[in-house]
Amino acid sequence: MTRAQLDKRPADVAAMFDAVAERYDLLNDVLSAGQDRRWRSIVARLVAARHGDTILDIAAGTGTSSRAFTTSGARCVACDFSEGMLRVGASRAASRDDAGSGTVRFVAGDALVLPFASGTFDVVTISFGLRNVADADAALAEMLRVTKPGGRLVICEFSHLHGRLLDGAYQRYLAAVLPAVAGRISPNRGAYAYLAESIRDWPAQAELAERIRSAGWSAVQWHSLTFGVVAVHVGRRPR
């Protein structure tokens, strides 16, 4: 699967990410010019995991983001439907000394049918994964189901620059540059053509906030990062 207008079939999307798993974190760092680290730190600050909290990190990939949620002693479940990503993440975790922090558990699962009981998690978060779900609205409702009453949602996703002309120029840049740069580092250039197209077709900040509200979340707000390249949306499950 290399084109965003295809039906985001879970097996095809998972296979695409399996193919780039080993170099996925390196590619993110290169393609974002290191900004992905700043974005992850902001997400971790908004998740604000406390000792004893249970965090669900959906579309966690290799678990790079998940580890940041456990430094306070929280427990994190890193959930992804790419088993290749999970294998890389679990292998890295096994070779790392994480003494003194909480735990990360790797679980295969689909955001549309999460393999967890209702009301399990204090915080549910997803970074750069909601675009890849076949039905984002159903996924938002499923996230609500597994969150405890009063629990929180944190979504980090690519978004749109403010101003139509500026955003249009940015989208053309992505379509030309992302696949070209990724093709020099990764064997799967098509995955990054898909990435550019999926960003172009994704709703802007205000529209996504409204869809989050429609799924049942309250107190929905958003913060644009790096001029709107990325937006972080937060919400709360009503008590």
C-alpha cells in the first residue's frame, strides 16, 4: 500500500510499517530535522504520567514514545498492529537497562478493536497513528471505551500550516522531498509517498477537535507545534 486514497487496509498498512521497522526511528529523526524529539517531549509533558498510572500508547511502533511515559514509575502498554515494529521495540527494551522506571509491555492490537477491558487506562495517547486508521471516528470512540471515567486523551498528529497558500506550498514540499530523502535511507520509498499524501488529506486542527468531541470526549483543546506542522489535541472522558 503506497497511496493514501486506498482503503487503509490494516494488513497492508501493517506490512508497510513492518518493512521500515528497523530504520523507522532514524528516518523520523532525519525527516523531521530532530523535531520529533521535541514533539515527543511535549506529548510526555501533557500525558503527565504519575507513579501507578496505566498508560495506553496506541500506534506505539518501537516504543520510543512509550518509554518517556514510564520515568515517573507509570506502567505503559505499547500497542501496535505492526508486529515487525513491536519485535524491534521489544528487542531493544530487552537489551536496555531500565532499572528505576516503570514498565513497557508490548501488545499487538488494532485501534478499532482494542484488546483491553473497558475503563482500563488513566491516559490513552496516540502519536502519528490516527491518520493510518481506516475509521478514525470509530477509533476515537474505542479509545474512549478503554479510558477510565475522568481519564485523558492525548493525540499528536501531523496537521496543517495556518494559511491556505502556505499550507499548499508545504504539502507540495512534502510530496517532493519526503520520498526522495527517505529513499536514500529506507528501501521502502513508497511508504513515505503514502505519508505525504495522508498528511495532505488529514483534517485541520479545528475539524479534528470537533470529531474528537463527537466521539464523546469533553474539554477538547489543541496546541499547534512548529507552525502547525504538528498539532497535539487533548480531551477528557466525562465522569
